[in-house]
Amino acid sequence: MKHLLYFLFISTFASGQSYDLVIRNGRVVDGTGNPWYYADVAIQNGKVAKIGPIPATDAKTVIDAKNQIVAPGFIDVHTHVEGSLQDRPEAENFLYDGVTTLVTGNCGSSATNLRLFYDSLRTSGFSPNLASMIGHNTVRLKVMKMAFREPTAKEQAEMEALVEQAMKDGAVGISTGLIYTPGTYARTPEIVNLAKVTARYGGVYASHMRNEGQDVKKAIAEAIQIGREARIPVEISHFKVASKPIWGSSVETVEMVEAARREGLDVTVDQYPYTASSTSLSSIVPSWALADGDSATLARFRDPATRAKIRQEMLEGLKKNDRKNYEYAVVAYYPADTTFNGLSIHKINQTLNRKNSTETEADLVLELMQKAAMRRIQMVYHTMSEADVATIMRYPNTMVASDAGVARFQSGMPHPRGYGTNARVLGRYVREQKVIPVEEAIRRMSSLPAQRFKLDDRGLLKPGFAADLVIFDEKTVSDKATYDQPHAYSSGFSYVLVNGVPVIENGKHTGKRPGQVLMGKGYVGKGE
């Protein structure tokens, strides 16, 4: 009987169609950073089954990679897709850029109830995989609203309980947005205690630091301190030097991270490959002016003496950063008047025939916020140097991240990073400028992010791992989105597979939604 079963097994295997899909004639870049090599890749039941010579007869479906690169799907460690992924579950801007997994809940902002968030996504289905952090700002808002003070012992305990529940619900870490309200009101000990809770459940501390300009070194030191005291891995988000007077200091900021690693602290960073950032208009208003909610903020804007104080601090910020005006601040989306989209504050001031002065421009900022009824005004800020971008990219512990949400095609003037981050690295910085080799770039986009966020079966092209794969032509891959024309998908990715299912096929989205929610180490399932 044993011999008969063995014969039947061998006959079935030899008869072909042993695998769901086989990718042939590709150059495998496995995500480790090792050199590429020729091999076939077999996929079965959403997993990589075999890498090596595989007969074409052993597959239900064959993809001819035609000498293109076959690599692990990219993991974008810094996204903001709450809301937008539910509305646009195909996530085309990410998939056309080779991204198969999104890590959201960054900059201190996340879904409040992760279990409900995950359930809603599973109900509708979505194309890429997703993991989430719990946001400190979200937690603080729930417990303390916009209070500009330290938490009471009771409030601290309530915040810690919310973080603990989020970690049990599957969060992969906690994030802070210490440049945003109410995060900016928090002192270091508050965050350390929340990070300690996160650490107990195997999570990561990811931070948009308090400052990315003149005081960037102090901000890095605080992030490292939190990691040291909480004994938690640290991820510094969108690492940059965003102030002209200190351009070039990325050599020193990178060394701070490396010194922490020599000390034995697990610190890594991520970046987007652009010289402009993107966030809200309110970020250039003093944080104290935004305390206690919108009504209190608007009252401060209306009071002549307080408004003058706000304006003066804004002008001091311009001077400190060696800026003559607000030409660097460009509107991405203004809900009250979309004709302002794509124009700088300086240009809008001119268009309105107002006095050409920084005082008038600072007043215009406050007026725009008032007219928008304090709704979010998305901006693009041109604050960085190309040399610093390259220096940070050369650092081996730098990951690639978009800092973007799911784009609404042709809506507003968003930052081009939402469409072209990974293709830009592969085209501009690998192929054209040769800042890093292609194998190293892929490592930064795959296995390093998987390691950072403990996604154990992702990030490598390896038997037994999830079949999240990209196939692309390294000679043609490129970003098409620009600051002037941001709504343009990347080119060069012929196939993108998520859990073994093609979501990009011959360069076109298939509409399929095979994405999975990826749980953190502290996850406690229903009934457990």
C-alpha cells in the first residue's frame, strides 16, 4: 500500500501543474542585499514554494520575467492610509510603485480602535497587506483632548491601558508626532512610559521627532533616550535636515544613530527620496496657539494682541531658517478654495494683491486657516538639500518610505512621493546617480522593513515566505510624478503579486484584493 501511495504521489508530481504559478527567466534579487542570480520561482498556496530550475510543465500559470528583476514586494514603513484605504482599497498609487505591504498609524495618528479598523478592511477587502501602529496623538486626544499640560496619574494610566489594548489588538508599535498637537505638549517621561507598555508586547517606537530643522540633534537625542529608557527598538521617521543654515549636517545626524547602535540600542531610520516634505499648514503656527481645540485657537487668532504674538513667532521661525518669505510653502489642498492648490503662500499673497511683506504673508496663513474653519490644509514644504538626501540614503540602516496615503487620482496637488517613492529610488538614485546598488535598494525596501516591524514571513524571496513579489525592468523603472504634475503612476513594474495573487499584471491593476492584516507580536485573538 505504501508503494502504491508513493507511486501515485510521484505520478501526480510528474504530471505537471504542481505549482499555482512559476516565474521563469528572471534575475532574482532575494532581499538580503546579495547579488542577483538567475532562477525560477514557484508559488503555491500564496507562499514561495521553490527557487531554482523548475520545468514549465510543473505550473498552472507561467510568467515570463524576460530577464527582469524578480524581488520581494516592497514594504512601505511610513504611510497614512486610515480612511483612504477603505475608500480606495485597490491602493493603486502604492501597487504601481511596487508596494505590497503598508505600515500605517504613523506620526502619532492612527485608528483609535484597531480591532474595528481591521474588521472593516477585511469586510471590504483590499489589495496590499497592512500593519498598523497605535498613535500617541490619537491616544492623548481621547484621554486629554487638546490640553496643554502633563497628564495626571489617572490620565497616564488611561493612556497606557489604551496602548496595551491596541498592542493586544495587533499593533506593531507606537508612533509619535511630536511636532503636531497634542503630541507637542507631551514631555519625554509620558512617552517613555507608553513605550514601555509597547515594549512588553514586542512593539517598536516610531517617531516623527519634535524638530527636523535647527534643533534636529536634540530631537534625535530624545528619540534615542526613549529607546534607551523603555528598552524598545526605535524607528526615526522621514529622517531629514529641514533647515538651510544646517544643510550638510546629515553626516552628524547619521553618526548619532550609528553611535546609538554601537551602544547596543536598536535604532533605524526611514526617508523619502525628495527635497520637500508635506504636512499641514498648521505646523508653521506656534503649537501653544493651537491648544484646547479649534474654538480656542480661533479666539486667539481674533484677539489683536495674541495674533501679533503668533505672527511674531512665525516671523522669527522664518528668520531662524534663513527664509525671506513663504515661497517654500506650497498649498497641496485647500478645502475652502481649490484654485490655491499648487500655489505658494507667497504667490497667493501676490495673487490677492496684498502688501508684499512677510508680516502680510504670516497673516495670510492665519486667514486661510480661519476661512477653512480649521479643516486640514495640506502643504508641500521645500526645505531640504539633495546632498543630505543622498547622505542619508547611503546609510545602511535607512529604509525607503513614502509618508503618503492612498491617493485620489487627479485630486489636489499632493506631494509626488505618494506616487513615485520606490521607483524614484530605483531610477534616479540607483540607475542614474549610483548612490546605492539595486540589491541594496531592494534590501532597504523589503527585508530591512520586515525585520524592523517583525513581519516574520515577509521581505525575503525565500521558500516558505509569503509570495509578495515584484517584477520590474531596472533599465526603465522610473517615477513620473512631479511637484507640478503629481498625479502620475510609476512605470516599469510589470507584475506585482500579493500573497501569490497578481494585483499588477502586464503593468495594469487587476482589481483583485488579496491583502491581509498583519498582526504584531502582542496580538491576542478573539476568545484567547
